[in-house]
Amino acid sequence: MQPNRFSDFSEETGPLEGDKAKLKDILNKEITVTGYKIKKSNYTKTSGDQYLTLQFKINGDKKIFFTGSGVLIEQVEKYADKIPFITTVIKIDKYYTFS
């Protein structure tokens, strides 16, 4: 009997790749979301206990950004089965959202 491969049953998709970008630098610009990870945050000054690493393409370049935005976390979890998708990250009052 052949042993199972870890990659066949692991839920991890591997490391996300791309140059780091700041959320403020991609606001109101069209991006293509290509992957994400949600992990427990060690940063205690935020109200949430998770953070999102979002992998995306912009102008053909693969990039990632990090955020504790609860709205973006909820949206990416809700629409994970639609990835890859094209969107724009916008800021409304004090929160970020896909548009």
C-alpha cells in the first residue's frame, strides 16, 4: 500500500507569493484576488483576533497585503469559492470593503 502524500490531504495551500504592498497603495485600484490565508493575530491593539493575507495581481505583478479588516476577512471567506475574482478595495468611513 502506498503512503498518502501530505499535500493530498492538507488544507494548507502553501505559502502565498508576491511583493508586499500597503493597502493604502492599492485603494480604488482594480486587482485580481488569487489567494488568501486567515490566521490568528498576535497584534493585540485591534478589536479582531485574526488577520488576512491577501494575494492578488495588479498590472500583471503578483503581490500580497496584510490586514485585520473584519469586513475584508468576512467577504473573502464568503466568496472564497469564486477566487480568482476581480475587485477594487475601497474605504468607507472607517472600514475597507471589496467593491
